[in-house]
Amino acid sequence: MTSTDEGCRSVDRFASARLTVLQHAGGGTCLNCGDDGCKQQSWAVEELTGHAGGRELLSRLGLLSPADIYSPGGQPR
């Protein structure tokens, strides 16, 4: 496995997305931020919505409604 392949693991994508949204929390910015927003932040939010822990983090940061964390049966989505 090459170093490029290792970066494609879902755990690595989750960790990167988590760090990105935390860096942007409270109005923070990153090197990818521009006048028209941040594509990295958009990717990170989308990536985290696919994980229960990610949805919980997004909810705590006010980026996702608490109702979007759980399915109608009360189970995490």
C-alpha cells in the first residue's frame, strides 16, 4: 500500500473532516478559505453527515439540526 492509498481510508477522511469543521468553528478559517467560502469546509460537513459521530459533532457546532441525528425510530441514522 502506498502513502497515497492510505489517505483514502474512511477513518482518515473522518479525522480530516472533523479537524476541518473544528478549525472553522466560531468563524475560524483555513488556507482553503476564499471570498466565496470554503470548499474544504463544505466537503467536511458532507463527509461527517455520513457518520453518526459526525452528525453529533455537527449538531453540537450548530451545523446540523439535532433532529437530523436520529431516525424516526430513535436510532442513529
